[in-house]
Amino acid sequence: MKDIERHDDRPQDDLWPTMVEFLLAMRNWWVALCAECDLTAAQGHALRVLDPKRPVAMSALAEALVCDASNVTGIVDKLESRGLIARQGSDQDRRVKQLAVTEKGALLRDKLIAGAMKAPATIASLSADAKARLAALLRKLMTEGLDH
């Protein structure tokens, strides 16, 4: 990231490039966590997003995953074939398929979320003060939102 060409006169600020690198590195962590549950990263993300207490339309899942509904079909097919979710008809519209997390899916989802909430060793080893400051800064950034 240090070789990126600069297009302005501001002093070099490596916070954002470092955050981008951190987020990309976390992808490998997520892939490994999902693999422990025999899921792809996309399947794990879908299962994490689905609420076991409330079925949702495939279009809502596609929106949550920030992808086209046609891309969700393969993910849903795999989760359904493993008995983790089930397609159900909608009471309001017969054409709409709702996705419901099964009991088996809820158990695996709980395991996945528990794994995600366990900090990697490098994060866990930070001082309590460093963790608190970083958490506060990240909450502030999420609250204020990011402009594109």
C-alpha cells in the first residue's frame, strides 16, 4: 500500500490504507471460521444474516448480502440441501418464497456467531485500554457513516 500514487498535497495518512488491509485480512479469518462449520464464506454470511425467528424473502437476503437475487439462489440451494434453511410460501404472495432457518440451521448459526464473537489472539492480546479506545473509535465511525 505504500506505493500508491498520491494525487493531492495532504500529508501521508496511513490510517485508511491500514484499515483496508485489516479488513481484507479479516476475510481470511472469516473464510477459516466458516470452513470450521463446513460453510463457504457466502453461506456463512447468509446464515448469519438470516433471523431464525423471522422468515425473510429471498430478495431481502439478496439485499442484505448486497448481491443480485439470482446469486442468492445457489447459496440458498446449498443451505437448503444441508437442512439448514427451508423455503416456505408467503402468506401475502404465493409467488414469494420465504427463507426460514431450521432448528439445525439455528444451532450451526449459533456456533458460527459464537466463533465470530471470539476475538483472534492478536486482538485479544491488546490492552484493555487499547481495546476500549479502538472500540469507541469504530463505533463512532459506524454511527457517523462513511461517505462513498
